Amino acid sequence: MTQMDGFVDALKAIVGAANVITDAQQMETYMNEERGLFHGTARAVVRPGSTEEVSAVVKACGAAGVSVVPQGGNTGLVGGAVADAGAVILALARMNKIVAIDPDGFTMTVQSGCVLQDIREAADKAGCLFPLSLGAQGSCQIGGNLATNVGGINTLRYGTARDNVLGLEVVLPDGRIWNGLRALTKDNTGYSLRNLFVGSEGTLGIITGAVLKLYPKALAVETAFCALPDLDAALPLLDRARRMSGDSVSAFELICRDGVRLSTTYLKGLSDPLDAPHPWYALIDFSSTSPSVPLRQTFEAFLESAFEDGIIVDAVIAESVEQNRNLWRIREELPEAQKYEGGSIKHDVSVPVRAVPEFIRRASEAVVKAVPGCRPVPFGHMGDGNIHFNVSQPEGANSDEYLAHWHQMSAAVYDVVHDLGGSFSAEHGVGRLKVDYLARYRSEVELDLLKRIKAAVDPANLMNPGVFFPR
Ligand SMILES: Cc1cc2nc3c(=O)[nH]c(=O)nc-3n(C[C@H](O)[C@H](O)[C@H](O)COP(=O)(O)OP(=O)(O)OC[C@H]3O[C@@H](n4cnc5c(N)ncnc54)[C@H](O)[C@@H]3O)c2cc1C
């Protein structure tokens, strides 16, 4: 019997033989990363069913000097859940219980392997809203959402994952369990450990449970697809929407013309919602939790005033659930539509909201200079200053040759972002994909603090090594 057989047997003794996968073919789905940019090489995939089992697995890995890569729904976009150098993948899907819902106290306690969509549906059934919402919600897990501090379409109103969690349970790198499952909004007792683990991308421990924050359910939502005369109209339009709605804008998405063209050309069942093409569009949601607020009236008054002042030139209001769905599909499925015109180099960046138009102009110039003929397709969460700056290949170009420019183009975009005081990763994190950029764009002081925190919590560097810093 080899040492490795002994290690695998120890894992089987903890979680049961059926929950330890070592067969290469069966492990394959856990090895592939969403965009196909990485491929993993794990020793085993382990599927624990409880916090105690996670703790025992982490202790066994520590004793054998084997690194651990936590994996949720594996929808991350920066290679954070990819195992390398023979690590163990700790897949949390079996830990999918909604432990308790308190609709009067507006909290929900969950295990970390719960799928986001299931959490949203459970909250809805209890007459509440859990506001995190994103394209991957049918498969991403709350543990992954917290580990990446996910954003999504409602951040403008409800904040990121960090703003929607009250307490956490975490298995530490030495296997101890930190029970911080406190349902407290106010808790000023030293450093915020909860905030340390949110956004830590599996590098400090395994999130096994969370107390989430709920909200009253929206009783009315109004959606409009608006045409803007130019990019500079976006900021005054956002400003007006927030002020005239009593700050009840729940989404404000900016989309360039080429984005709308791509979605309405290639996606089944979609057509241009407006009669003529326009250079820029905003997809806007107002929502209200009050039965007595005349939301439609407020929404129409806002659109009329924006129209009178020339900051929108045309608009359509969704009149049915289906129309609403189709307007949102134009935005949400845009990356899918982009694939029909070849390769796309993607950037998920943020700048101060005021700087969004300047960023788009300067970054567009920079990428065209780097790869003449490339086609910027910027869109995203204007209200959060978060733009998905995707750049399509030049028409007729070879996709592989174009994608070979990824790093050169990204450096050009991130330099503009940095110059404007922004972040090279607004939503998706650093993972393994953006390690070099962390080193390049964060100050020595900041990097030193990040490294010291990592070394203090995980001195043996067994938790997801290779994420944030080179191995
Ligand atoms: C179609 C699509 C749309 C998306 N839209 C958005 C969006 O709008 N906004 C956004 O921010 N992101 C978005 N993403 C990215 C992705 O969905 C999020 O990062 C999501 O939070 C990842 O969750 P997951 O469960 O899939 O985590 P995984 O991909 O499995 O893991 C992501 C990271 O978290 C760590 N991790 C996972 N579970 C745990 C745990 N329990 N404890 C500790 N660490 C853990 C992993 O090690 C890894 O580093 C999108 C992705 C897709 C495919």
C-alpha cells in the first residue's frame, strides 16, 4: 500500500467511499473552468456532508501536506476553483440545507453549498427577498458567492455579497471550526473576521455556513429600455433616476449599440425593442416594497422629464412579464451572443461612477491602438461604476491569433483603469488568472498586508495556493 492509498483511505473513512472521487474521468467536471482557460489536476475530489467532515478532511490534508481547493458551483471566471499540483478539491454541493428562515427578523441561515437560486426561491416563499442575482444563479453556491464577494445586477440598491451576510461559519486551515453564525447587524468586537473571509477566494479557510440578510419582497417592479443620445447622458440619467425614484432604482445597466445588435441578431426570440438604432442604451428597473407607492406614475414622470431634457431620446416600458424578460435577455445573454462573432477579450473593471464615460472612451482608443480593427462592446452595471469591457475580434480575423493579444490588451485597459483610480477586477476576483495584475496595481504596503494576513491564518500555505499570489 502506498502512502497515497493511505491518505485516500483516510479521506474515505471521513466522508464515506462514495464521496471520494479519484477516477480521472469522474473528476473531469470538477477540473474544467468556466471559460476553458485552465485545467486542473487533483488527487481527489472530496464531497463532505457536514462542517465536522470538512474539518476532519482539512486536518487530514494538513497532516499529509496536501493543499485544499474549495469548490462551489465552479462558475467562477478567474480560475479560483482549479486544483493544481495534486491538491484535493473540496466540493461543497452536498452541504445544501437551508437551516432556518426568520422572515420577521429578516434573516436566513444556510449551509454554504446551497445554490443561490434555491436561496432566492426560499426567501420568496417566505415573503422576503434575498437580493443577490446573477446569470449563474442556477448553479453557483452561496459559499462561492461569499468567497468571491459576488456583485450582480442589484448591487446599486442592495450592495455586494459582503453587504448581505451577517454571520459566517468557517473551517480554518488547521481544521478548527470558527462559529461566527451571529444574526447581528451591529457587532463591534474587534476586527471583522466575517469581512476577512468574504472575498478571500478560498485562501483563508472553507466557508461552511452563513447567516444571510433578507429584505421585504418587492411588490412592484417597472422596467424600461431607454435610448441615450450619447455616452455623456448616462451619468445625468442615473442621477435623475435615483433622485426621482426616492432612491428605489434596483438596476441601471448601460449597453452600447453593438451589444444590442449582437443580442438581437443572434439570440432566438429577441428583436430590437426600439424603432431606430441609437449609440447607447440604459436598462433601468425601479422597484418598490410598498403597496401604496404609485411606482408606475413615478417611473413615467422620470422618463418624461428625462425625455424633455434630452437625456433620453426614446424608451419602451415593459408591459408584461415576457416583455420584461426579453429586455433583460438583451443584457444578460449578451456575452453568449458575442461568441457568434468569434473571440472576445474580457475585462471586468470598475472606476468611480463619474469616470465611466471617460474610461470607456480612453479604453476604446487604447485597445484599437493595441489591435487595430478590434471592436469594443462595453456594457454593465453603470450604477456601480462596473463595466464589462469586452472586446470582439476584428471582422474576419483568426480567433486564436486575436486571443493571443489578451495580456497586451488587458494591460492597456488596466492602465487606464488604474489611472482613473479604479479596480482591475470589480466582481470576479483575482483567482489564478489575475495574479500578475494584483502585483502590478496594488501598492507595496497593500501587498505586504495581504501577504501577512495570509501567512498568519494559513502559515503552511495549504488553502488554495496560487490564488492571489504565485505558488
Ligand atoms: C453566466 C455567469 C454570470 C456571472 N455573473 C456574475 C456577476 O454578475 N457578478 C459576479 O460577481 N460574478 C459573476 N459570475 C462569476 C461567478 O458566478 C461568481 O464568482 C460566483 O460567486 C462563483 O460561485 P461558485 O459557487 O460557482 O464558486 P466557484 O467557482 O466554485 O469558486 C469561486 C472561488 O470561491 C472559492 N470557494 C467556493 N466555495 C467556497 C467555500 N465554501 N468556502 C471558501 N471558498 C470557496 C473557490 O475556491 C474559488 O476561489 C458569473 C459567472 C457566470 C458563469
